[in-house]
Amino acid sequence: VAFEPLPSCHNQMVKLMDNYKNFKSFNIGLGDEPAQMEMEESNHNPSSSLLPMADLHKDAFPFAEGGEKKIVQVKKLDDIEGELAIEGALMIKVDVQGFEKKVIAGGTEVFSKAKLLFLELSFQELYEGQPFFDDIYQMLIPLGFKFYGNMGLMKHPKTGMPLDADCLFVNESI
């Protein structure tokens, strides 16, 4: 099950997954309340976000700056849980360019049922107003998660400063 708010990216994902009969996708974003939101579709799609790009991001990756604003639909994960047909062990991957806090806040019931979480989390401000690793970890502890390590540390290409990483969290109570 995948969620992608940008129509162009959603269509590309659906085309790539066409031969997988168990694949299901939603052309929506996830957040802490249902809304229509403005999203910057970056010139570099992986940098697209519901939050404005911060100066550090523009400095580190100038090719990602600019793009086109789109209006996208956002829903709470907990509100659409019944449409997901979750069975057995659950693993959740979140890569939402600084919007993690709102995704988790709108999906605490679903997140609390997951055994594994992979979250791309930042150590520096890449998007204006985004939470950092510590903020997200504090949200996950009451849901039963422990930090188990990270992979793919991204560094500033000019300074070598750590920017973000894919972080693994395990719910030991499941």
C-alpha cells in the first residue's frame, strides 16, 4: 500500500507497479487532519514537500530549488485504516520531506500496530518548520518503538555535515 499526493509521481508509481496484483495506491498525502494543501512539486521530485524548502537544502542541492505548486488532498491515516486491509505483521516506510510529525499524529492507531518503521529523518533544517530526529523519536516512544539504527546517511556535499538518514525503529511489544 502506497500513498503519493502528486498526480505525476502517483501515475509513474502505478505504472511501475502494474504487474503486482497485491499493490494498492492512494493519490493522497497523509497528515494530522483532512485538508487540501499546497505542495511544491520540486524540479527534483524526491525533494517535493508540503513544507517550503529551507535555505540549507537549497545550498546543498541547488538543482532541487524551484518547481510548480500543486493543490493536493491530505487525509489522516487512521481515518482510512479500513480501506487498507492490514493483515499480519506491518512495516511502515515514511519519506515525506519534513512532514513526519503530522503523518504520525494522524496515524497513531495504525503506527502502533506496526512492528517496523523506516523513517527518513533530518538532523538539520531542510524544510521550514520541520521536526528533527529527536522530535520524532519522542513521538514514537509512547507507541512502543525503540531506535535500532540508521542507513544511508546523507551529508551536505560541500561541508560533509550529516543532513538526514533512513532510521529503523522496532516495536518490541509486537
